[in-house]
Amino acid sequence: MRLPRAIRRLVRAIFIIPLLICVLCIGAWYYPGTALRGLVLPIRYAEQIQESAARHEIDPYLICAMIMCESGWNEDAASSAGAVGLMQVMPSTSELVASLGLVDSSVYDPENLSDTATNIEYGCAYIQYLSEQFENLEEVIAAYNAGPGFVAQWLEGSDSQISETIAFPETQEYLKRVSFMHDLYKKFYPDGVADT
């Protein structure tokens, strides 16, 4: 008995689509300078990322990795906890960063986190703030996700690396994803971040 045409097409699609995705990923991995990289690992708002990253002395590849993990480059992203925009910045975080003078709030309104430039600026400033509190990049990434208080608590009295002391599974996964994406962005964009 032969399957109906619609079912045969569906079965083919189920097998072909993942295969095509794998081919694109492998092609982009071996040929990172090609147009394939934009499909696998996009970058948008490169100019704003570069400017804010430079102003706050942050690696622009890290910003791209965090945006990819936080919002998937969706500037309209909003979490149930109240985080907003590309970098999923909390309003309380933008107010803290502005009060510390890390961002010029007359240029970047801390209440306008849906604006991409403002969101990136406050996200970069917050990473700068965390970088001043913690010793290494893994600790900064974990603190961006869980908050500096939890990271300080996990590190207190421990000689272990932060990846071994994180108490939240979500933060453990976040640290792995951001670290992986950070490495990929550096490989795929060896000449610096650029819009795709």
C-alpha cells in the first residue's frame, strides 16, 4: 500500500529540513567568511554594538553572544520578569547603571529600553559594572543572568570555578550557551562584528 502524497511530502520535509540545517551549519563552520554565517549566526546593529562596547571596554563578540542568547536578536523581546529588548535589561538595572553615572541618561533614557541603542548601551554598561566586581568572564556572564548577589554568594569561601558552584540550572545553561556563542562569533567574524 502506497502512502498518500501529502504524507510522503511531510515525511520528506521532516528529514530534509534538519539535513539542510546541518549542511548550512557545517558550511558556515568551514567557510566562516561566507554569506552562510548570517543565516547561522546573525549580527544586527553592529555599529551600536561596537560603539557601546568600546565606550565600556567590553568585547563586542561577547555582546553579540549575549544578545543571541537573551533575545535571539528580537528587539521587541520581553520577559515575564520585566526584562526588555535585545539584551533583556531590567528597568531596575538601567536605573542602577544610570545612577552610577555609567551611562549618560540625558542621551540614553533609562526608561526607554525598547530603543535598541539605549538597550545595548545599558546592557554594555551593566557588563562593565559586573566586570569591575568579578575576576573573570565566566563570573560576569553568570552575574548577568542570576545577579551579582547570587554569584558572590556562590563564590564565597569556594576555591572552585563559578561553573562548578552555580546553584541555578538556568544559569549553568546560560553560561554554557553564552560561552559557546562567544567562541562561535569570534570564529565566524574574525575581522570584527558586522551586520549580516
